[in-house]
Amino acid sequence: WGEDGHAIVCKIAQSRLGDTASEAVKKLLPEYAENDLASVCSWADHVKFIFHWSSALHFADTPDNLCNFQYNRDCKDQNGEKGRCVVGAINNYTNQLLSYGRNKVHSQYNLTQALLFLSHFMGDIHQPLHVGFLGDKGGNTIDVHWYKQKQNLHHVWDDSIIETAEERFYGSEIGDFINAIQENITKEWDSEVKGWETCNSNQTTCPDIYASESIKAACQWAYKGVTEGSVLGDDYFLSRLPTVNLRLAQGGVRLAATLNRIFG
Ligand code: DCM
Ligand code: DCM
Ligand code: DCM
Ligand code: ZN
Ligand code: ZN
């Protein structure tokens, strides 16, 4: 996601934290965040160029047209290093943050960075094209028109659908968009939220599931009907926006659930 997508995921997440997780997040956030996780949710994108090793951790690539994710096959970087993808990164930073409870004073890790990475990657793994096909780099090499603008398909899903929704339906107010998603979480998705939050026995987080859902949504919605040069307008926007809303909601709910299990 772009700046707004990440901010939405983190706003939703922070509003769902219990007392102990809320307190831990407050302590770990840098002073300048003023206890607002959303304000630093894109930090990981800003440090890609300083921490070169981190740029492979924002996504996972899957084989073209298979529409499934397998950790052992797909979670590696361009050099084939195992675990270096968004799924491995979520496992890694979750494990680092678990040392907060065990060793409050001196963790061997920088847990502020771990919190900011985890919060960001939990957003990215829910962007369908962040678990897209290897051959087109998650839609980055597919050039399309978003209405009259030249863009690539990846950027449409990172930013354009969200920005167009904000402009058209929410008076360009991100807060109003967040409120609408929050209302969906408590109303139409209410009976599904428990399922989103739950992982298999004693797992703190379960990114394999989130990645599998993303590539399924990428095939069913993001790639569907799109080829090089496609013009994407109202038909595409209005039919794909529900998926974007759902993935932002799931990202926020699962970030909160993970942080509540880590610190709870
Ligand atoms: N892992 C995962 N999903 C799998 C297999 C492994 O998330 N299906 C994670 C758990 C560990 C890391 O990969 O953090 C290393 O796994 P392995 O035990 O396969 O080396
Ligand atoms: N670990 C790590 N980096 C990863 C995956 C795991 O530092 N990418 C560490 C954290 C755990 C241990 O390895 O202490 C086992 O992790 P897992 O249970 O996820 O295999
Ligand atoms: N990206 C992706 N899959 C890839 C390569 C990149 O999902 N195989 C993502 C990361 C960024 C965006 O696409 O959100 C642009 O990447 P870059 O800045 O590396 O071109
Ligand atoms: Zn992206
Ligand atoms: Zn990212």
C-alpha cells in the first residue's frame, strides 16, 4: 500500500488494542509519533534505501498464474535466500517483539524498529498484488490507464483505488474513509472478524494464510480482465473497491490481534 493504505491499517489496529498491548506500543513508539502508530506506519518504505536488505521484505512473488502461495517455494529473495519475503519478515518481527515480555529492559533487538516493520508488513501482506506473480513483479510491469492517467497495475492497488474512493465518496478526508471501514467491521463483517483474528493453535500470527488470501484475491480481482494497456475506469474501480476495503480491514484487525497476542 501507499501512505494512506498503511495509515488506515494502523489506525484500525491501534483502536483495537487491549490495555497491555496499548501500553507496550506507547512505550515502543518513537517520541515524535506522539502515540499515533499510523503516523509511522510508512517508516519501512522510507528506509528501503538506507536498509537495502529490507526492500525484499515488503512482498512475496508467486509463480505466474498458479494463484497459490507456498512458503518453502515462494518465500525467498532474488538471491534465493530463504525466509526473505513479507511472510518471513512478519514471523521474524513477531518473534523479536515476543522478547519484550521476556526481557523488558534489554532486548537484543531494536523493538521500536520491530514494531514499525511488523505494522507496515502486516499492511503490505494484505495488498493482493504484494503476493502477485513473479513474471510481472506483482503488477509493476503491467502498464494501464487509470481513467486518463498512465500508471502500472501495482500502483493502482497501492494508491489509486484508495485515493479515488477518498475523493469521490469521503470528501478527500481519510478519517471519514477509516470511519466507514470501522463501521463495516462492526456491522456487515461482524460475524467474520473472529475468524480473521484466529490462527492455528499457539501461533502468534499466521502470515501464510494472509499471503494465500492475497494471491487468491490478486487472481480473482486485481489481474482479472487486465492486460497491458487496459483502460481501468468506473467498472473496475467500483467492482474492486469492496476487495480493497476488506483487505484494509483484515490488515488492521490482524495487526491488532497479533499485537494483543504478543503483549497480552
Ligand atoms: N515458516 C512459515 N510457514 C511455513 C514454514 C515455515 O511461516 N509453511 C516460517 C517459520 C520460521 C521460518 O519460516 O520463522 C523458518 O522455517 P523453517 O522451520 O522451515 O526453517
Ligand atoms: N527467526 C528469525 N528470523 C526469521 C525467522 C525466525 O530471527 N526470519 C528466529 C526467531 C525464533 C526462531 O528463529 O526465535 C525460530 O523462529 P520460527 O519459530 O518462526 O521458526
Ligand atoms: N513490489 C512487489 N513485488 C515485486 C516487486 C515490488 O510487490 N516483485 C512492490 C514493492 C513496492 C512496489 O511494488 O510497493 C514498487 O516496488 P519498487 O519500488 O521496488 O519498484
Ligand atoms: Zn506496493
Ligand atoms: Zn511496503
